Amino acid sequence: MDVMKVCSLSFLFLLIGVTTLSCTDQFSYKTVSLIKNETDFGLHFNLYNDGVTNIADNLVVGAKSRLELYVDENDGSGSGFTYPLLIEGVKYDSMVIEFTADKTAIHNGHFIAGSNLNAINFNSSRNFFNKSNWELNSTKEARRRSERELVYAVTQQDYLNAN
């Protein structure tokens, strides 16, 4: 065999070996966490920790629109699914949602009892901080890839229930 043929075959075997070693049978995931505003009003999410809010951390969602909060993605090594710290209550303990129609909804975090009788407590089926109130939807499935959305929807009924 001539040298050129040996070099070509060596390169081919090296390429096949590297490709085989880099392949994985692990599933990869992408989860996008977002707020979906189903109302006809704009929303301001004012987030609090110990009664203090930081304007830079507050969120604004337009009427009938969505706001992406967080993307969690993996390469096959891990779950690719974690709740944003915003939901976990690590950074904030309560929140006031202001509708542009001068109505508000107060959401208490897990560790806040709160004395406001109008507040939406953590165990409520509409509380923002309660993970069970977020809906996980599959948006795309491929052979070894799953893409999902984790959605908290602010509904027209939320507006009607606000004070």
C-alpha cells in the first residue's frame, strides 16, 4: 500500500473512532419558563423580599403576550429541568401583580403567612410561587431531544378576582 492510502485509511478510522466515542444515548432537554398574560391588560410584577422591592427585578408583561423568564438546557448530563429561582422563593417572598386597569393581586410565598386577607396564599391554586400552579407542556419531541415550556398563565378570572 502506498503512503497516501495508509494515511487516508488512518484518518478514516480516527474519524470513525472519535465520532463513535462522542455519541451519547442520553436524552437532552430544553425547558423554557414563561409568564403568559391572557388578559386584556398589561401586567407589572413587583417582587418583594422582606417588604423591599428592587425596580430592576420587576417584570412587565403586555396584554395578551408572553414573557420568557428562564431557559434551562442540558447536553444529556442532567435533568434539564429546574424551576427558576423566582418560583423557588429563594430571592423573593411575595409579589404584587398590578393590572393596568388599577387592580392588584398579592401573592405570598411559601414562608409568608401574611395578614392581608386579600392576598393569594401559597396553597391557593392560583399562587405564582406554588410550583403545582405552573403547567409543563411539551413543545417538541425528537429522537433524543425534548423541548418543553413551563407556563404560569394570568387569566381573565385572575383579573376579575383582583382588588
